Amino acid sequence: MASGARHTAGPATGAGPWKIGTLARRTGLSVRTLHWYDEIGLLRPTRHTASGHRLYGDADVQRLQEIRSLRHLGFTLEEIRALLRRTGISPSRVLRLHLAELGARIAQEQHLRRRLQRLADRLDAAEAVSVDDMMNAIEEITMSEQYLTPEQMAEVQERGRKLGDAAIKAVEAEWPQLIAKVKAEMEKGTPVSDPRVQEMARRWKELVEQFTGGNKGIEKAVAQHYRDDPELRARTGLDGQIFGYVQQAWAAAKPK
């Protein structure tokens, strides 16, 4: 099986061909990984020596770079193989995708760096730092590591920048009050169609959308974070029952 159709514009050039050991050393990959890529038909070397040793040419190196960029973007090897079989995806397109992802990741890390820098400066100045500020920093680290993609995290941070610190603090103060009100109505057995519950559900949706911007991927990631973290649920007072109650209220809302 061939490595796939290649684009002739702007080919990579070098001093190949390279034996597999040399290519492994130059790229930081293991020989085992390159063997596996060959076995699954993802990267088959262009040539072989008379004794059967693999020889990788310039086009093979270019394809390897595409594979590693797409792998870094989170694609599985099977997805990468399918992508690279298409004639519509060029090497430059893969690089642009990777550049966009790196840009979002850099923005995310810079935002976190600024947050941690502010905390460090306040501690150095012997200023009081609230537990909430520490919790928010930890939560941002956790979300960036486990739940949100760099693009999603950058989107959330940009929305926060536009809202401003005052608006964010107002929302953070409103959430516990709203959760407590919803919980009280749920425990009283108030029907989800009740106007009071409907108004609270409407406000709940507004607050969620301020954070997610209507991005369902971000919304799902945040919901997963709550499902996975019992400490977060305990701290915020949220649980599956409250989520279910609010979702029923949304479903019961009359279309306007």
C-alpha cells in the first residue's frame, strides 16, 4: 500500500535518503514507532536497499511531519491515515492547522501565566490571597489539562476578557445563590413548569451561555468536569439531581 497521493507544490528537500536509525535519531522518534507506521501502511519508505533495509526520502520526511502534526492535534492513527489519503489536504494545510492549535495553546498558557503571576506578586507583597482565587487558578489548570481543548480554553478566556473582571465576579457571586434557590424549589417538589422555576432555569441558561458562548463542546466539557470531580460538586452544591431538575425545566419551557 502506498503512502498516499502527494502534492508536488513546495516539496521538502534534503540530503536523503535516510536509513531508519538515522531518521529516528534526527526526529526523536523510536525505530519501533517507524516500524509500526510502516506495518499499518501509514508511512511506507520510498525505497529499500538490496538487503531490504528501509530508506526514507524527502517526501517520506514530509509525510512524517504531517503525521506528527496531526497526532499532536489529537487525531488517531486511523484518522490520520484516512485524512492523508484525501487529495484535498495539503502539507501546508496540515501545518496551518498545527499553527492554529499552537497559537491557541500559547494564548491559553499565557493567560494562566498572567493569573499565576498576579497571585505570586500578591504573595510576595504579603497581600491576602483568597481561597477562591487559589481555587480558580487550580480549576483553570485542571480544565486546560483534562477537559477543554486549547481552542476552547482560548475562546473562554477571550470571552472573559470581553466581559471584564467586574462582570465575572458578579456572575461568580450569583451562581451560589441561584443554585440554592433551584435546590430549595426542587426539594419542595415545585413542578418544573412553575413560573418561578422557569425564571430560574432561564437565568441558569443565560449564565451558562456567558461562559460557553453557546459552544456545545465547551458546555459538555464543563458538565464532564462536574461529573468527574466530587469535590467540585460539593464546593458548588451542584449534583446530578439539580442538573436533571433544571434540564426538565428547560424541556418544559413554552416556546416563545
